[in-house]
Amino acid sequence: PFYLVPKKRYVYVPPKNFREKKDSDVHKKSSPFVSMWYVWGGSQSNTDLLVKAYNDYQRKGGECRCDLARGKSALRDLRRK
């Protein structure tokens, strides 16, 4: 498995009609926690192919809005950036 971590914090917006409408952006806040996705391709070989595709895309100059971490220690390193 690997983790994808967005480089910028997400802004989460409550569902429509969830709260009373107000004339401010108070209810539009960045996430109070770090968002990330745990990715498993169903097998180690499929997961390795996904990581390779992500790295190839990044090497070719593709815009990557997430960092990729292969394990928990790599996640800690990302938090220290």
C-alpha cells in the first residue's frame, strides 16, 4: 500500500441546506486535519504499477498535486516539510 497526501489542505464545504445560510465564509474552512488516501491496488504487483505510473507521470513534468508516501515513516517525513 501507499499514501497520497495533498500538498494543500482541502477546503470542506458542508452539504447544501445543511446549515442556516449566513453571509460569511465562516463555514468554509480548511480541514482541521491532514487529508490523505490509503491506496491498495489489490495485490502488491498492481500497487507497484500504480506507484510506477505516478512516478513516471511526475518525472515527465506532469502536475502532481499530491505527495506519495510508501509507508508510515515517509508520512512522518512529509509532515516535517
